[in-house]
Amino acid sequence: MKIGEKSGLKLGQATRDAFGEALKEFGGSHPQVVTVDGDVGNSTRTEVFAEAYPDRAFNVGIAESNLVSVAGGLAACGKTPVVASFACFLLNNAYDQIRMSVAFPALNVKLVGTHAGISIGEDGPSQMGIEDVALARSFPGMTVIVPCDAPSAKKATAAMLTLAGPTYLRLGRPKVPVVYANGCDFEIGKAITVRDGSDVTIIANGLMVAVALDAATDLAAEGVSARVIDMHTAKPIDEEAIIKAARETGAIVVAEEHLAAGGLGSAVAMVVGQTIPVPLAYVNLGDRYAESGDAEGLLEHYGLTAAAICEAVRRVSRR
Amino acid sequence: MTTAAGSGHPTSSLSAVEVVTALYFGGFMRYDVNAPHDPNRDRFILSKGHAVPVLYSAMAEAGYFPVDELMTLRKLGGRLEGHPNMKRLPGIEASTGSLGQGLSFGIGEALACRLDQLDSHVYVMLGDGEIEEGQVWEAFAAGRKYKLANLTAIVDRNGFQQTGATSHVMDMTSVPDKIAAFGWHTQTIEGNDMQAVVDALEKARQVKDQPTAIVSQTRKGFGILPLLEKEGDVNYHGKPLSKELAEQALQLIDSTP
């Protein structure tokens, strides 16, 4: 993947791999952690935990509704269940089970959705989670985290397991550039400014953080100083960081590997609109499904690129 | 109480009275109303959550809360919501009402209890319309896989669902055979016959190597059937009795041995 190269970023682990390792590590010292899998543990990487702690790993087969409600029951008895599946199968298939078996009773279930966005590649739209952040945000009391790279994904995993309450962690399939080569201070709900700037702010999460850094590199060559913020927590959103960006830079572009409806862009808009209304522009999948293809090709074809972010910056600066 | 509330599901609740009574007062469930979160307790999940009046009644009689709180059913600000809310009322083990999830939830609880080497038993009551939900069968499959002998599913087979008789809406034929085929020890009983209920629960307790199921053949509205027949609606789903009918119903129940 060439994303991040021009910004000096090196390719690292996929966020799902980082999660798998972090889960096993955390699970070693926290006996209450259990995993519940729906036959995709070797894709979501909960298999790493399962291999180490087989008594605490359950596989209920291809049955996402049962999967989530079983997790609810485990949590009701004091366990910390980690339920991982493909984002689209977990959030879409088991939405009502998340509602009634997890969110409504506010149970300590950790939902993990992998294969987020279109960068999963050739498997195509049926396996792509493109509306999962919107769905996850809709649950009252749900914390929603979208880490951008392996180091922050590890920290996010530990933070999620420590937090009390229902949580959704969004992870991707491909290897991604390392944004935090020197580590990061990860705190749920606190956005990280990965590059400071004064002319415009690009707020992104997941894979789009590295893409945003590439855009900032390109913009700098044009004399535009772009701030890049890794807004890893979609809920609760870091209102302070958004208001500061609006006040200090006057324009915001939100980039995410997600549909236009209901994701990070919506969350940011709600803050901006109610506080310091500044021009907003979005780089996202829009209102469409993708198709099969190679990951880089798909990102290019569907406009999830540094060039698209630069264009959005020009749009939002003209207003 | 549904009459006082002006809404609710009395007939769905009445069919389940014998089973719920046996569980709470027949010595089958170990619980302490003063320690509702004791991990060693047995647990009852009312997956057919709309029948919550029968659960609230048992809980009131047991002493989880004062009997006169029953008249606050469905009232704004009250703890006795229209469907069970585990966050609101200690003693409620699952928040149900969206049919199909309770057995899965029970599996999670049974797994946790076994992990913690607790003696606890989990009982889940489902409706016979409810078993049309696919998730129920996902749960039956998982129960067998994990050999959850500390889990008992009871199907309150009262023959009706919201829009009519189950045989008419979606006839789930050979229900006991189906459940047995999923690997559960299955019994079929006359569910409004207290002795039959007690015998079945006792038998289920003896099974040590499989999850257990009891298909409880019941009559929706059992106890006030002559009244419902007179009203021309033996289903009477999801509606409370009027004040007058409720008076007659209580008299009928009191006068029946």
C-alpha cells in the first residue's frame, strides 16, 4: 500500500492483527475476559486468544444473533465478553440483539467489527462494513472507537477492555501505515492532533488518517497549512478538539472509510452546527455500495484519496 | 394488574402460572430476595417478556417488592415496566420483549456459571410463537454443543400468538421432536397441571449430560377460559380485561378448586 509513503510512514500490521495480540496479552492478566466467536476467529484474530485460553473461548458457529445475546448473558454474570466478527455481520445482522441484549441493559460487552470499509478488497460489498459506525453510534451509551494503526489499535483494545460499558471497536483487513511510530497517548474520547496546522483542519479516523497526512503533505507544497486530527473515538466525540479546530482554522474536512450517512462526518457536523458553524466538506463513500477489486484500486476508484481530500479542502476554503 | 394499567398481556401470562409458581415456590429455584445479585442464585429468564405480569406476581409473592407495587405496572416512573427491564428491577435476569433472544442470553449465563464452577441453574421460558424466531434454534444448537446441563428451556405452548392460533399462523410442527433432534433432553407435559409440572422439573434436574427442554402444553388464559369464550375471543391477545370482566375473572379463579 503506497498510502503514507509521501508522508514518511512505513507499512505496519493490520489493526485486526494488533487487536489479536493485544487481546491475548490483556486476557492473560484478566481472567474475566472471554471471547465469543461466530466461525471467523481466524479472520478477526480472536483465535490468538482462543489458542492461549481455550476454556474461555466460545464458538457458536455462523449465528450472529445468538452470538451477541450469548455475550449479553456472559456479561450479565460478570464476564467481559469480546464478540468479534466482520463489522457488517455484527452490526447489521445482530443490530437488535445489540439493542436488547447489550445496549438497553448497558452490559459490559465489547463488540469488535473487522473488515471495515472498502479496503477489504476482492471479497466485495457483501463483506464490507460501510455503515457500521452509524449503526454503532445509534445505541445510547455505546462507545465507538476507530483506531488508525497498529500501535493505537493495541492501546484502543486495552482501553476498551478496561472501560466499563458497551463498546464497539472498528478494525480493518489490510496492513496499514504506522502513524504512531513513536507511540501515542491513547485516551478514549480524546482526539489526537497528528499534524498541526492553521488554514484548515482534516478530521479523520481509521485508514483515512494516513491518507489525510498525505493530503496535508501535498497541501503544504501549495502553501496551505492543514491540521490533521485523528478522531479515533466517534462516540463520545471530542467536542473540544472540534470547536478548537473550527475557531483556529475556520474550515473542516471530514474523511472516513464509511458511507456519508451517520458516521464521523455526521458526528462532527452536529458539533460544528451547534457551536462555531464553519464550512464543512466530506470525503467518504457517499451513498453507494462499492464492488470487488484490489484494495488500493477501490480506494482510488471510490475517491478515498489524498487528492480527494485536497479537492475538498479547496472547496471548503472557497466558501 | 393489566386492568389497572389499561394495557398488557393477561392471557399470555395466565398460561404460564403453574410453571412459574413451581419454579419460585416449588423448591426448584434457589434465590434470596435480599441478595438478588448473589452469583450462586438460580436464574429465571422470561424470554416471552410480554407475559411479565406472571413474573412480577411471583416476585411480589416471593418478596422482591411489596405486593401493592403490582398496581404500578406500566405506569410512568414505576419499576414494573411493560416488559422485563433488568436494570430497573433486581430479580429480573434479562431485558426481554424482543422475542427470540432469551434462550441465547440464558446460554451465556449458563456458560459463565460453569466457568466459575457455580451450581446455578438457568431456566428460560419461551413462547410457542416465539420459537418461530430463527435465533431460538441457533440457541438450541449451541446449548447442545456446550452440553449445558445447567440450562432448562420451557416452551409455554398455549397454541396462540398475536394474530391467531399458532397452527394457523405458522404451524411449528413436531415441536418436541425438533427440540430433541437438536440434542436436548425433551419432555412434553400438560403445563397447567401442577403435578405434571413438578414431576417434569424434577426429572430435568436429574439430567447431567445434556441441556433439558420441557414443552409445556397449556391453554392461553387458563383459569378464565369460560369468560373468554363468552367474550368470543379465546386468544384475547395483548389486551387487558375491563374492570367488570376482571371482577368476574377474580371471582371465577377464587371459586375454582
